[in-house]
Amino acid sequence: MKNKSKLNSFYYGFPVFMVTTQDCDGINNICAASSSISLGEKIIIGISKGSKTHNNLVAGSDAVINIPDHTLWEKVEQVGRLTGGDKLSENQTKWGVEICHDKFAKAGLTAEASIDVAPPRIAECPIQAECRLVSISDKGRFILAELDIVNLWVENPLLGENGIVDSTKWKPLIFNFREYDTVGDALGFNVKYGN
């Protein structure tokens, strides 16, 4: 039997990533996020309006999608408790968010130069995608940013035969109904696995 439910947010779980952007003064920002879709050489991310990342993207910043593994959840949470903006919203104040203009230093993360975009990569993240901003769609309280992947970086130990990610070695960080989680043993493989 099922019960009809009304949830504050139907946020059923997505892989976590940290997006790096840069403002017009060259100041880097990191945003912890988990609303994304990737297909082919495109990534679409959802970002709340009013955030520093939102402002940077609207101003035309490219982005790097840095994908942490499960061991980085505490650093991701620390980044999520920081804002690169200059003032706090009512909710941010309620949640204990603090203003910070150098999230790399505060969270103990290392900036790594990108090759073809201005924002840096996060060295601790085993998968990174340098992306060019293609377009932004306004969706009310948030935006959808369409990105083209120009460079993809994957740590060698995660790669299996033919240069594909070996899913048995990859333990992504997943935001499961707003709880940090990861994957267990594989149940099976899709017909397209490895292709």
C-alpha cells in the first residue's frame, strides 16, 4: 500500500559535484551541488538564484564540474555551509551558512589549473570536466545552465580496459534524500556498459 505524500521537495537523490566558476575580477568560487544531467558531451546543472555561482554563470563564467568520491563528503558539506556572496539570506542565516571568499582555503581543497577554461579544477576530485557555458534557462527560483564538456579528467586508478571508468572502483558521493550516501556492490551491468 502507498500513501499519497506532499513533500517540501521531491529531491530523490543525485550524484554530488562541486562546480567552480570565476567572477569578472578573477575570484574563484566553489559551489556544492547535486542537480545535474549529463548526456554525451553536455552537462546541465541546476543552480539556485542569488548564489555567487548563479551570478558568475549569468555574467558568462565557464565552469568546471568536479566530481568527488565518497571520501570527500565532509569537505563537500563544509563548502555547502559557505557562500561566496556578500550577504546572507534568511535561510542561510537559519542554516548557519557563513560568508567566505576563499572556499579553497577554508575547506582545505587545492586549486588545479584548467587547460581551456578560466575556473580551476579541484585536485582532490577524481573526475573533473572543464566546461564552456552554452546557455542559461530561468526556471523561477533557480537556473539551468547548459555546458559543453571541453576536457574530461579521470584519475588513472579508476580507469579500466579501453579507458572507461571501472564502476567497481568508483564510489561516487550521492545525495540521497539530502543524506550523503554512496553505492554498494553492482547488481548487474547495462547493455551499453563500456561503450
